[in-house]
Amino acid sequence: LAMYLQRVGIADKPSPTAWSFYMAYNMFRMAGILQGVMARALAGNAASAQALAAGMRARPMAESGWAEVERMLA
């Protein structure tokens, strides 16, 4: 993260709360994407043979996002 921030010219690191927000947001975002992959797999028009397995990761990803929110609010 430090190298990325330096590369894009941002001097300050995000606060731990901001970082937790970014992590939770992206976990929920990924869960939504995985849910779409699952729907396409179940409909029979998935782009990959591994689509069903990928879609099965939607709930654990959403649960991880919620756990991050709970840690942030604690």
C-alpha cells in the first residue's frame, strides 16, 4: 500500500477506519460480482467451467465484508 500511495503521489496513508471501509466495500462489491457469476452458472450461460465454484464464494465474501464492518464499528 505504501508503495502504491507513493507512486500515485499521495503522502498520507489512509486511517485504519478508512482502510476498513475500503476493505468492507470491496468485499461486498466482490460478493455482488460473484453472485452474478453464480446466477449465470445456474442459468447455463457462464463464461467459465469454474463459474459455479466461483459463485459459491459469494456468501463467504459477504460475510467477511460484514465482519470487517463489525470490527470497524467496535
